[in-house]
Amino acid sequence: MKNFKKMTFPMLNEIWVFTGGSHAAGGFAENRGFRNSAGLFEEVIRWDMCGQELAGRENFVINTARAGYSIVDIVREFGKKVADYRPSVVVYLSGDEDAALSAEALREGTDKLERLTEEIGAQLIVVSEKEGERDSLTEANRLLTLIGAGESKAGAEDRGRLTLTQAAETFERKGNIVLRKEPMKWLFVGDSITHGALHTFGYDSMCQLWEKYIREDWGRVDDVVVNTGVSGATAREFLERLDVRYEPYADADVVVIMFGTNDCCFPGVIDRAQFKGHLGEIIDLARGHGSQIILRAPQPQREDAGERATAIVPFVQAVREVALEKDVLLVDHFRNFTELREKDPQAFLSCMSDAVHPNIQGHYRMFREMAYAIDMILEDSMVSLDYPVSAKS
């Protein structure tokens, strides 16, 4: 790693682009459901190091790595792989593809990447490990130490904490997302459940599962998933922060939206009608930019969530009404989780980390529900085969 100017925390609006080849992409084949280096790094800078500062949670991490690419390929496609995201910092994770280059080609590629990064006003970190020594957790912690942040709270023992069980549930298919031949951008917006910090204990959130799934199982190796969900956000607050959470990614091919869990907590400030208006405005905005829309209704809370558990119900109904009125695909997590709770209360509880937030099992279930809802199920893929399920909430 090259010398790097340590950051001051909480950081505000720093964009980190991770890129490289198959190791940087860090998919199912390498990590199973444990987070890759970018995912582990993201949780710390967007959650652990930002305190209660919502703006500190807007330090987005975008992974544009592509299996099969070396540093030469990333340099060749620097515009769409790096510069288009206007990063503050570029992290290049070297992998097997670079090991196949000559020493001269690798050196020239590194020099060119450094020059291109400087030209866009960003800093560059190049991480190079020997084959067999590459490890997502170790790598993330080295990066975090380099920039002056704390290490990931996920430990090596967490990888073995989960057991494999067969995923057997199926869900209703609602419609289709049109997949282009060209690379697509998937933008996820929402609150803490979309943000996906803390509650999965080092394993993938729904957005991270989708990134691995779309790239590996669907073979869309150039697709990019951007997650601008922020813990504590409401639909209204999102509209107030469009310049950070939406406008830089307004060219997204698909926008996945989920609000309501926090919106229902402000009686007298945000009512059901206002919430519907906010959701409609977000959909109209994204549709106006040519994006396809997926609307998600948040899952129910546990009974110990108190008034929030009942306050969310009319807001969920508002999500359903907006989906119908705006003619957009709906993933009804509330209905699906409620059916599970009625059938098997303990199974529902096993999907929750606390009264409000899903754990890894809950995130994996939501991921499957979305795959079914938009008819993107591959029966021989990770979406239907064995996957880690947590025994710990």
C-alpha cells in the first residue's frame, strides 16, 4: 500500500471506488456469504466511524471490479470503472489476473492508474497480496488502519458461526425487469434496512447479496450495485438529500426503493398521505430519468418494537397503494414475513436481529423475495441452494 493521508472522522461525502479483478469483486465463489473487502470496509466507515451524524453515513463505497480484469483492463476502462463515480479515493485490489502480467506490464499499469487517479483529484491505494494470502477481513482491516479508522467488528470466528441449511421457500412472481445486454447500474435507496450495517455480523446485506448474485449467477460481470441507503432516513429526508444520494446515480437502470420503517415514527410530522406523496415523488423522479422501479414494502417488526409495530401498518398499505397507482413492481416483504410469522412464529423471530432490523437470515429472505418478485430466479444458482443461515440474532 502506498502512503495515504489519514482521514478525519466522521468523514462527509467521501466516495470510495473499489476495483480490480475477481478477488476485488469478491463474489460467492471466494467468500460465500461473508462480506468481501469492500463490504467489510464500507460498514466501518459508514457506520462505526460516523457516530450519530447522518451525513457521515453518506460515504458510499462502490465496487466496480470485474472478474477477468487486470490493472491493464481497469486503466483502459478507467472512465466507466472509476472516473464516472467521481471518487475521493480509489482502492485497487490486485488479484490473480495481475499475477499473469509481466513485471513491466504491471508496473506500467500501476503508474498509469496512479496518474489517472491524480488527474481526477482522487487518492489511490493499491493493495497487492500473494496468491493464497488474500483474505477479505485481513485486507479490509489493513485498509481501515491505513486511513486511521477502527477495524471491522466482524471477526474470523464469525465466518464459522453460521450453518448451511436448504432454502426451500418460494414466493410470488410479480413481473419482469428488462435486462439490457449492456452493463446495468442498480441503485438501492432507503433507510437502515437498505443500508445493511451492523445486524448481519459480517455477512452480506440484501444489496450485497444482489451484487454477488447478479454478477456471478447471472453472469452480468460488469453490472454495478450502488447502495445509498442511510440508517435513520425517511422518504422526505431522502428528497432533501438528492444531491448526494440520488443525482450522482440518476442514470441507474433500476432503482430499488424502500422507506416506511422510520417514516411511521413521526406522528404529527409525517402522516400517511405525506408519505405517499414522498414515495410518488421519488418514483416520478427516477422514472423521469428512464429508470425501472422496484418498490419494497418493509417487513413487520417484532412485538417488542412497541407502538412502531402497529404504526408501520398504514404506511405499508401506503406503499402498496403507490405501487398500484404508479404501476411499479412491488416486493411485499411485510406480507411475506407476516405469513411466515403466522405459520411459524419462531422462524419469523430467527429472521430478526432486534425488534426492527432483519439479521442475515432476514436479509437473505428479502433477497430471495425480490428475486422471485421480479422473476429473476435461477433454480440452479445460489438463490435456491444451500446458504448460511444464522442461529444467532
